[in-house]
Amino acid sequence: MSTESPSGRQAGKASARPVESDEERGFHRAEHLQQIPEFTRTHQLVYPYRSDAESGHSQLDASLWNRRLISYGVEAQQLLTLGFVLAQNSTSRALHQQGTSPLIRTA
């Protein structure tokens, strides 16, 4: 009984042709993965906020030295991220209470 791999070759047998890496094939594996399947209620609830989340992640990355977390360990990274989110929310709340928006000119 022979077993075949997903590529159609028999498992355990070496191929004369070298296998191309994802990079060589131009295949970006991360672009094809979905943590939440598209046709689910959860996806419908979460997807509209995706751009906001990506914007927040981009702002966090831009605020870090060399775009890297400067903390070691999970707890320290969570504390840094929590501090960033609290600062962002505090700034947004203050602007909202003042009735000003950085996008609207007041002259």
C-alpha cells in the first residue's frame, strides 16, 4: 500500500526535482489563512472593525523604538500594550469631551 503526499508524490521517496519554497513560488501563506471563517456570524460582527484594529496596531508599531516591543516576557508586553491602549482611549475621550476633532478645522 503506497501513501501519497498532498503534492501527489509518494511519501518517503525523494524527488529528483527540488521543492520550491513559498517565497520562490510567490505564495504568501499568511494571506490565505483566516482565523474566523468568512461565512460565520462572528466574522460578520468582527470584520467591520478590522480597519480600526489594523490602524491601532500600526500606531502601536510606529510608537515603538525600531518598531519592536522593548519588553521581555508576556506579562511585560501585555502591560506595555495595555498602557498604549489606555493612553489612546484617554486622548480620544478628552477630544470627544472638548467637542473638537483633529480632522475638523476650527477657525
